[in-house]
Amino acid sequence: MSAGILGMGKFVPERVVTNIDLEKVMDTSDEWIRTRTGIEERRIADDNTNTSDMAFAAAEQAIKNAGLTAKDIDLILVATVTPDHPFPSVACMLQDKLGARHIPAMDISAACSGFIYGMVTAKQFIDNRTFQHVLVVGVEKLSKITDWDDRGTAVLFGDAAAAAVMGQVSDGKGILSFELGADGSGGKYLYQDDRFIKMNGREVFKFAVRQMGESAVNVVEKAGLKKEDIDYLIPHQANIRIMEASRERLEIPEDKMIKTIQKYGNTSASSIPLALIDAVEEGQIKDGDLLVMVGFGGGLTWGALTLKWGK
Ligand code: UT7
């Protein structure tokens, strides 16, 4: 038996902000944003919807989708860099909102790699039989730390939540291999100051292209697989050009890369699970498919894993 995904859920705010909308409020263009990033629109949460609210909506759906109730959850991990407050954690707030038992709950701060960090952490507790069901949530309300006067970052981000209930799945399915890493010396390239996201786009771009490709190849090798065994690549949806670079490194065709960046932008910790759930809902990813998920983010951090889809 191995650790895998038993159910998933998502929440995206209703309000759609298109590139054309942004053209009206800042010195940018739909053409620039599309060609440099692949983004067409993003979702922005309203003032009354905070990170824990989005996490709750996605988590409730994931638990239901797994055929469980909140009382069945043994651990809550929330990957976010935009918590409602520095503390209590979103995970603790979520435990209360869900009406879960007094189980352990904590946030994971690994920026856009956070969901992969969460899945790998959940796997350890599931493999050693400490916990049966672990709720892992990737959630961000990036709009509250976005500097709308900085066109270099403002056009990139969106708000969203996606959640997975993890537990034991049948032999051969679930997580087959993983890799996590961090290089704190690169923290200066992507961080939050007192208020806003600050980014050296070019440095982050170079790091991402190198690291995403390398980690994706590493996890495939670690699982004893070949590149041609991969059914779908689910990269962190940060920039289509970065995603393409990792796809080319894995030598997989265009239609085997899951792409949702055009409709959500970069939603940090929720981007990978959001892309996964959309692809499953649309019938693209099917039982038994071999998936490679790979992400990078502020820290700098990175994480990748191979997962055989299904229970
Ligand atoms: O989850 C991790 C988060 N971070 C990332 O994934 C970011 C990684 N980096 C990137 O995705 C890219 O570096 C960006 C999309 C941020 C920028 O693309 P780029 O091709 O590296 O552009 P650049 O920063 O080299 O800027 C090129 C030009 C500049 O003008 P000049 O100096 O050539 O006249 C910028 O001022 O584009 C200008 N520019 C813009 N123009 C219109 C920068 N932002 C914009 C904008 N609209 N929004």
C-alpha cells in the first residue's frame, strides 16, 4: 500500500479579472501578458472572502469527494503564504470551521512548492501508519499582498484554493517517488516585504527553468521509470515559458502537459492541485495515469513527485 489521493475539491472566486481589465488600470497590454506569461485572466476574491474561507470551501468538497466526513480526518496541512493572520494558522481555523476532531493542524510555508511539500509530509504519516486520512490544502489570497502599482508582478497572480484528502491507496498507485529542496540564498529574488510581493522576475525565471526540469527528471528516474512512461506533466502554473521548458526537458508532447494558467494565472500553493482537479474533472486524467508534478517558489524552494492516479 502507498499514500495517494482519495478525494479532491477546489474553490475559485467568482470575480474574473481579464488582461483587458488590467490594461485599463496599469501600463500593460493583453498582448504583453499573453505572450510573456500565457495568462489571459485570473480570479480575485472579494474583501469578505479570506484565505481560510477559500480553504474551507475546497476542503469540504474534498472530504465529501473522498466519501468521508470531517471527523475522519487525522491531520490538517495547509500550504499558504497568505494566511488570514500570522497565527492562528489557517489549518487551525480550518479545523474549527470543518468541525474536525482536535487533531494536529499546521501551515506549511514553502510558497508555490507548498502543496508538494504538504503531500510529501502527508505521505510520511500515512506510510508509517500514524495517520489514516490527511487533509492537504493549497490556498492563496495573493491579491491582498499584490502591489497593484507594480506591473512586473500584479499581472501574474490570482486567488484560489484546492484540497486533497490523502490516505492509503492500492498497490502500485499513489506517490511513487519525490524530491524536495530549498536554497535560502535565493530568498532575495522573491519575497514579501512589509506589505507586498517583491520579485526579480529574470532571476526567478532562470532558477525555475533549471530546477523544474532537473527535479522532474530526477523523480522519474527515482521511480525507476522512463520519460515515455509519463502520461501527464502538471507543472506549477507560473509562466507558460517556464512550463514549456520543463515539458521539453521531459520530452513529452504538448497535449500531455496540463495547462490552466490562462484562466487562473499563478495561484502559488494552489496552482498544481487546481490544475490536477480540473484535468480529472474534464476526464483528461484517468485511473492508472502516471503523473509528474513539479513546482518551485519563494524560499527559494522546489518539489516534485510522481503519482499513479487512482485509489
Ligand atoms: O511562482 C513563482 C513566481 N514567479 C515567477 O514565476 C516569475 C518568473 N519570471 C517571469 O515569469 C518573467 O520574468 C516575467 C513574466 C515576470 C517577466 O518577463 P520577462 O520576459 O522576464 O520580462 P522582463 O522583466 O525582462 O521585462 C521586459 C520588459 C521591460 O521593459 P524594458 O525594460 O525592456 O523596456 C519591462 O519593464 O517588459 C516590461 N514589463 C511589462 N510590460 C508590460 C514588465 N512587466 C510588464 C507588464 N506589461 N506587465
